[in-house]
Amino acid sequence: PVIPLRPLLEATEKYQFAQGAFNVNAVAQVKAAIEVHEMFRSAAILQGADLANGFMGGRTDFFNSTLEDKKAGAKNIADAVRKYGENSPVPIVLHLDHGKDFESVKAAIDGGYTSVMIDGSSLPYDENVELTREVVKYAHARGVSVEGELGVLAGVEDHVFSDASTYTNPLSAVDFFKKTQADCLAISYGTMHGAVKGKDVKLRKEIVIAIKECMKHERVFGALVSHGSSTVPKYIVDEINALGGDIQNTGGIAVSELKKAIDCGIGKINVDTDLRMAVTRNLREFFKYNPSKRDSASIGAVYQILEEKKNQFDPRVFITPIMDTVMYGNIPDDDVAAVVECM
Ligand code: G3H
Ligand code: 13P
Ligand code: NA
Ligand code: ZN
């Protein structure tokens, strides 16, 4: 079934796992991602960005997408998720990634998204709270979940560039949840977007712990989201460059760092760049050996990256959770009923 994000977040909170959230940029990737998650009996979070909604609306100059284009694109991707996901045995969420204003969020919801992010992190705190609260009101009235963001990730985010991270203040995070009623919050604790994150990035896990402790103390519900969490596998970079590419100074977040962050309380982990890297490699390879053909390289990329993540992480986190815990009885019987009910 296609569901909102909230029940899945409640499950991650209750059973202390994290769910991978993967960006899709084409209908073929929607189908492939649902197939892989079914194979692993995992719930799925598929994410479309504003930009993806723009070009899914059929524009080639997608940077100039109008609201109407975004709406059409949102509907295209949501229709695909419903087509392949409605009768699926695993729960599937379609989430807007980095929605940048109320109109974009509205376009996504009207198009059929079941969850949205409003990224007001570049606004002054009070304006971020106000905007997020407004989105929550509109979204929750329609059964749609909401992710907000507090803090600034180093690098490029939402068209804003920053040299350094401004880490999320734990007390502000609690205040933000209380005032906005958002379901989850993207935090800044050392991750960054893109393929050049630095060498040996160490995450500030104590920030995650501090936020969680403050929330527990104030009895506030909310899941924490780790953006910019691609591992940027070196072998894929090497393959791209061996096929004529020129991608330098790459660095991702180590699997070991992400595992520790999950143990500290991260509940959702966003991945986009790893999929783009695999698509890039596949395209270069395909055209090298098939100069007269045309094809989409996106399906194999989804299979490769998602299977790799499944193997790298403990089966109870990242990409297996719910269905396996239910099927293999890792959790108490009455809890199983509660999880199934969530779905
Ligand atoms: O989060 C926003 C974008 O999806 C990230 O794009 O993978 O090129 O950094 P990127
Ligand atoms: P990466 O660039 O590390 O894949 O992060 C993706 C992301 O945060 C999408 O919102
Ligand atoms: Na930010
Ligand atoms: Zn992000």
C-alpha cells in the first residue's frame, strides 16, 4: 500500500531502526525501487525533489519550471507510485525532498505525495517555524506527513551555499517540534550533500544524542533525519573516470559512521548522490559499448545501490526493517500487531 511517512517514523522510533530514503528521478526508477524493496520485504521511502517534479512535468528547461509544470510532474511520479505500489505487500511512502516554499509543497500534495519536506532552514528561526507550521496545517488536514529542517549543512543545499555547518541546537529542535507539530526533522550534525563531502568525515553523534535526550525529557515525538548521507563508493568513481569521466576529490560518509548515528537515534537516512553516481557510470558504459543505441541506465543503478546498502547494514536497519521483523518474529507478538496496524 501507499502510506504517509508518519506510521513508518513511529515504527523507527519504537524499534530503534532507521529507514533509508532514496531519491528517484524517473518513472523507471520508481518501479525498480519498489521491486527491490519488495524483494527485501522492506517498507520504502521514495523521494522526489522540486527539480524532479519540474522535469517529470515534461520540460527540458526544467530550471524554469512553473508551478503548473511541478504539479504535472508531481502527478506523474505519484501516479507511478500508485500504479506499482498500491497493491504491493510492502508499505510505500512518496516524500517531497527539500520543498522550498508553500506553493511547491502544495503542488506535491495536490499531485499525490503522501509526505513532504519543507526546508525553511535558510530562514530566520521564527519564519522557519511559521512556514513549517503553515505546511503542517495544510498537510495534516490531508493525511500527509511533514519533515522540517533546522541548521545548515555545509555545501550546497536548497540553492544556498555554506562553507561550514551550523549544527542543530538541541533545545531549538525540541521547541521546533512543539511549535510546528512536524513529524520529523532534518538536522545538521556533520553530513553534507553531494559527492565531495571531505576525507574521513566524523559525524557529531553527540548532537543526535542531545536532541533525543531533550525530546524524551519534554515528551515530544519526532524522528530525526540524516540528509547528505551517501557513501560515494570509490570503486564507482574509479569506474566513471576509467570510462572517460573526470570526477575528483570525492568523499562520502562511512557506513560505520552512519551505523553509529542510527544507534544514537537517527530514524531516516537520505541518499541521492550514490544513485546518481551509479546512473552516470551505467550511462558511460552503455554508450561506450552501444554507440548506436539509446537507453535508460537508471534501473540497474537502483538495483545495485539498494542491494549494496542492504548488504552493508545490519538487516534490522536501513533497508529491511518492518517486514523482516514481522516475518522473522524479532519483536514481541503484541508489538507485531501494532506494527502491522501502522501499515
Ligand atoms: O537534496 C537535494 C538534492 O537532491 C541533492 O542533490 O545529490 O546532487 O547533492 P545532489
Ligand atoms: P546525498 O547527496 O549524500 O545523497 O544526500 C541526499 C539528500 O540529502 C537528499 O535530500
Ligand atoms: Na539547511
Ligand atoms: Zn537533503
